[in-house]
Amino acid sequence: MGKHLITFDSHRFIQDLWSVLEEVLKVEKENILMDIMDNLNVIHFRSDKVRLAGGVETSDRERAILLKKSIEAEIEKEASYQLKLTVYAMRKYFKDSFIGWYYEHGTGELWDGHKGLGYVSHQDRFGKEIVTRSKYRSYIAGGVGVWIDQGGNRRITKSPRAGDVIKESKKGLNFDTPAYHWFSNAFDKQVIKQDLREKFSYVLKHNMKLSNYIKLSKEFVIGRD
């Protein structure tokens, strides 16, 4: 004859483990979002005004408000007990938040797109000088002196000539934008792995004791009846 002496509740263990992993990822998600916001908050966004078709004026400093609002993250449950944490930037409000590209990878001769998360730019634009467009020339956007920026906005140029190198902004600052890597710098793989390892180990040790999932039979018989 036989009798169960030890029973391990694997079903409850896996459910609790799943919950622990989800809670650890939630904490890590908030940490990453906070790092990104901290990186953005130290950037001095340009206050120079640009004119859109229609007469509306804006600046990078004003657009940075929507860039920050576009930062978000979500945790998804997938098959086979997999959890996926995804962080998004510029997915929303792209007509304004697109300036994040400039401050992530830099512009003009300060371009540094070699570091980052898989960004690919046109090879002819790597580290090139920024030049003017002509108000007398027709561009793809349609209309003389009208062009489209990366956010899809129709822009108007006042420059009489195309191809003039722009070295300074209207306020006398370097027109090229440095590569701040505000997004990619928040994803140091070694730091994230170590952080997750420590959090997960702590929660396992204090919240998931194996003894809670093991049951011992109160009585058992040795030999035959």
C-alpha cells in the first residue's frame, strides 16, 4: 500500500511566483520612467521660435511638455508565463514630441546616433552641417518655401538662399543640438539586471518561503496491515 507523505503545491507556487515577478517589474517600470524624466528635466530645450504654416509659432521648450507626456510604459502577460515590459516615447503627440529624436541623437555636426536603441538615420546626414532652405524654392511639402519637419508639420522658411550653413541660433547659441541620449541612457542592461536580481531575491526570501507550499501527512503506516 502507499500514501502521500510529502505534497508540494506547485500550482499555488507558480501563481504566487507570477504575482511576485509582476510586482517586481512594476517597480522597475517606475524606476525606468523616473530615470527618463530625470534625464529630460536637465536638458535646456531651445526657446527659439519656429513658425508653422498657418502662422502658429512654437519652440522646443514648449514642445518638450508634450514630449514628457508621451513617455509611458506597460507590462504585458504572454503565453508560457512570460512578462514583457515595454517603454514608449513619442508614440503620442508626435507632431510636437518628435523633437525627442534631436535631443537623443543630436543634430548637425554634434550628431551621435551610434549610441542608442537601434536608430537608423540616412547615411548622408551623419554629422553634417545644418543648412538653410530657400523661400523661393518648392519642396516636397508643396508650395514655395514650405517644407515638412519630422513630426509632419508644414514649416515656412524665410531664408533667401538655400545651402547657407547655420552656425548660430537667433540667440547666438550653437545651432547644433548635442546628443543627450536621454532615452537610451535609462537602459543600462547591467544595472537593470542587477536591480531586478536584487529585488526578486529579496521578495522570494521574505514573501515566498518554500515551507508554505509543502504539506506533510499527519500519519502514515510502515509495513503491511
